[in-house]
Amino acid sequence: MSQTAAIWLVILAAFAAANWPFLSQRLMLVGPHPRQGAKPFFIRLLELIILYFIVGLLAMALERRAGQNAPQGWEFYAITATLFLTLAFPGFVYRYLMRRRG
């Protein structure tokens, strides 16, 4: 796999993972359906954090496959977490701001 394909794979995986908690009622997309109706927001936030680390592990694996991993400081993780939250915005808008009733 070329580096360009690996970069696009990580971007698409991050976009999909950032929106999963808001588009699915299941726990981590495979768990049981909650009986009370909708998942609480803190569960969605916890899923978002877990998926951030899963996508990060995927990116590190692809980087290791292409060569040596570059050392990262706290700035890198702050920026990628902010980017992940930005990618989650469409799912958040769909779930909480565009409510369909009826």
C-alpha cells in the first residue's frame, strides 16, 4: 500500500469512527441495543474516546509498516484529538440538532 493510500485510509477511518457513536444506538456498534431508548451522551463520548485510540493504533501500525515511527509530543495528540472532534461534527449535528419527530 502506498503512503497516499495509507493516509486516505486513516482519514476515512477517522471520519467513520468519529461519527459511529452518534449514528448508532448500539454500544460500540456491536453491543446490545439499550432498553431505555437512546444512549446517554456520556456513553457516546466514551465511545468517541475509545475509537480515537483505535484509529490512532491503526495509524501507528500503518506508519510502522511504511518505516520507523516518528516520536510525537503532547502537541500532536492535542491536534489529532481536536481534528477527531471536528470530524465528529456531522454525526453530532444529525443526532442532536436535526431531530426528526413524528
